[in-house]
Amino acid sequence: GQGFAFRRKQKIERQYRRLLKKRRKVPSQQDDQFTDTYPEHLKHLYLAEEEMLKKRHRTRDDSVLSEEKLNEAVDPCTFSYRPVTSEGKIKKKTANQKAIEEYEKIKAERARKKEEAEKRKQQREEAQRLYKQKKMEAYKILSKKTKKGQPNLNLQMEYLLQKIQQNT
């Protein structure tokens, strides 16, 4: 973490760098000289801290560049400013933008599922209607009677013949 010892170390480093700037000296390989004197079991920690500090200095330089580019970057269509970093990429989205995007995705997914369910329901209803229609036609043919009230076997045989011909 960033305890008091770490902050004190950073303060001393800042003072040292200021002193070097005043003397107009560029820090040479003195930093690399002292890496060998670190205790072996703590060496990786010191090296990691140095890397972090180097990254911080780079990000500070990049932030100055990105502010300059922000002032220059104007979208010609909308005449609005675009957030641009030093590489020309768009900045990361805020938590609110991410939440809105996530909500839109969920909303679109729900609408898609609802449409699919509606389509399935319509197909099922259409299939049931066709089934009932066929059943009704078959019932009408098979339930016809002669004048004396006997079942009309001639119509029943024609119905069975049609059924056989449809299957083959």
C-alpha cells in the first residue's frame, strides 16, 4: 500500500530530482548502480516500485499531450469535442455509460426474446387451426349417412384412399 514510509520515500525522491534539475544534470546510470545493493529477498519489490514510478511519469507526459489533442480534436459533423488520448484512441467509458449500454443490451435481448415467443405462439396457433380444420373435414366425410341412416361406406373408402395417396 501507500503507507507513510512509501510516501516519505517518494518525497525524498522528488527532492532529489529537483536538486538534479537545479544542477542541470541528467540522471545517468546511477539508478542502475544501486539495484545490485538491494537485499536479495527485497530486490523484486524495489524494481517493481521503480517501474511504477516510470509509468507514472509517462502517464503524466501523456496526459499533457492528450489535453493538447483534446483542444484540437473537433468532430466536423457534430462540432463536438471527442475524448482522445495520445495514441488517438477513444477514452474508456464511464460507469454510467457502461450501465446505459448494458441496459440497452438487456432491453434489446428482452425484445428479441419477446418477438421469438410471439412468433412461436403464432406458429403453434396456426398449426392447431390447420389440425382442427383437417379433423373437421374428416369428421364431416366419415359421419355422413345414407337416407336410411346407415354410414356411407363409399365416402369412407374414398377418404381412406386419399389418405393413402397423400402419404406416398
